[in-house]
Amino acid sequence: MTEHDSSAPSDAPAAPTSADLRRWRGYLADERAEAAVYRDLAARRTGEERAILLALAEAEARHEAHWVALLGEHADRVPAASVRTRILSFFARRFGSVFVLALAQRAESRSPYETDAHATAAMAADERIHGEVVRGLAARGRQRLSGTFRAAVFGANDGLVSNLALVMGIGAAGLGPGTVLLTGLAGLLAGALSMGAGEYVSVRSQRELLDASTPDPEAHTALPNLDVDANELALVYRARGMDETEAIEHARGVLADYDPAVAAARAAEAEAEQHVAIGSAWGAALSSFAFFASGAIIPVIPYLLGLEGLAAIVTAAVLVGIALLITGAIVGVLSGASPLKRALRQLAIGYGAAAATYLLGLAFGTTLA
């Protein structure tokens, strides 16, 4: 037999390298953990959301089977899932909140399958679509959080930034720690009251404007008494943007299919969804007040503990910096963006404002001296 005859066929698949095996094991571990995350979330949901999450878990199981087949006998030695996936699993088991869905959305959007030759095109497409599915589920949670949570996050950030800037400006001017403490506490109370009142007026006004623009939920009760051949219902649809012919046809269809119970249910559902998206005026006000105060107290803590001068200023800046990183990361997670980038952006904004007032305080302190 010649040397050529004894060689392996030219189209035989190459044996996987140790790097391939490590990568495949990592994929397998992540697929198993992600499927568990979706099942954990499904256990805390009902109805359509539960069915969607279980379907995502089944899709991850298909991907798992792909890597098991490639690994063969090596599939038994699977490492722990990545830190990212383990964090997802931890939060899913304990909270099952929108935060987990937002993290899962980001994870799905960063799948490596599109650039990995050993993953199929279908798997890469699955991961992209999974990202959109999770985005839709997360959007429901974001909508429920939008009103009160928005007030809470912005209230905390405003409290952190404004009171740090105030305390650093007064401290840099060379005033005593008692004066700085009193100024910080006054800034806390004044700012919290202002934020709470502002949020109440803002949300209340938004709801009133929405109510003024929303169709009357009781208007459908007049439909049975309208003349099919000459009715003003078509004028309603023309006022909302339809042309005359389209409005007349739509009005005839509505009258033909009118069911009082269905119409009332739809009107109530639409009104509830709009109010949920905006949130409660009192909820936004109280949330804004509380979180502004919780943020504004942090720059004052060093002075409450008896620190003075530069030590108090540096301690306040460090504490606020940590808090800004945390709130920025939370906003990043919820928005599906990079938590690190959002955290650093919050830190830069806060420190920029504090630096400006610190320099102003130094200038006034030098002038007064």
C-alpha cells in the first residue's frame, strides 16, 4: 500500500484542538446555565410570559445538544458557567425581576456564535432572535417601573451630585465643619422637597394631558343609537387622521361588530396601560423625595462623623463616587447598555459638577482671606 493510500481522506474533519474543546465546554456550560435561568424566571411568571420563557429554555437545550455532540466523550468534563451567566442565575432564582431580563438581553446580543465556525448559522440566528424576545419581555417590566423608578434613580443622582457640589464648594471656601454640615442638611431638605413637588406636578400634569387627549372610555355607549347610513363616528376617525373613505368604511365595520362588553373592556385596558406607563403622581413624588434625600445624605456623612477639612471633602467625594457608579450601573443594566460605561458617565458628570463648585469655593475662600 502506498503512502498516499494509507493517509486519511483529504475531506475528513480535523480533530478538535485542546482550545476547541475548552471553548465548546464553556459554551455547553453557558447554554445549560442560561436554560436554567429561563426556567427559574418562568417559575415566577404565568400565562404568556411563562410560555415564552419555557420556549427559550427549550431552544437553549437544542444548542446544548449541539455542543454535546461535538464534544462526544469530552462532554462530561464541563466547567462552571461564566461569571456573567452565574450572576444571571443567582438573580433569577432570588428576584426574577426586570434586572435579570435586561442582563439576559445584553447577554443574548453578545453571543459569539456568529463568528464561531463550529456554531451553526441557525444557532447564531436563534441567539439574535432570543435577544429580541427578551427585549420584549424586559420592555414590559421597564414600562411597569418607568414612572416611580425613573423618579427614584434621578432623585438619587440629583441628591448625590447637587449636595456633593454644595458641600465641596462650602468646604473649599474654608468655612467651619459646623457650617458645612448645616449647609448640607439644608440642601438635603430643600432639594428633596423641591424634587418631590416637581415630580408630583410633572406626573400629575402628564396624566391630565393624557386624559384630555385619550378617547372618552364611555363614548362607545352611543354607538348602538347611531344611524348606520349617516353617523358621526366617521368624523371621529377623520379627526384622528383617516381620509374620508377609509373613515366611513372603518366606522361601518365598528358598528357592525359592536359588542358593549368587548368595547368597555378594551377602553378600560387602554386607560390602565396608559396610566401604568406614567405611574402614580404621589408614588413618583414620595420616591423622588426619599431617594434624593438618600443620595444627598451621603456627602454629609463625613461631617456627621466629625471629620473636618480636606479629609471630610475627600471622604465625601469617595463615598459619592461609589454611589454614582452603582446608580449608573443600574441604569445601564435596565437600559440593556454597558453598565460600566453608564457608571463611568455618571461618575464623570458628578465629579465634574463637584470640581466646578470646589474651584469656585477656593476662589471665594482666597478672596475672603
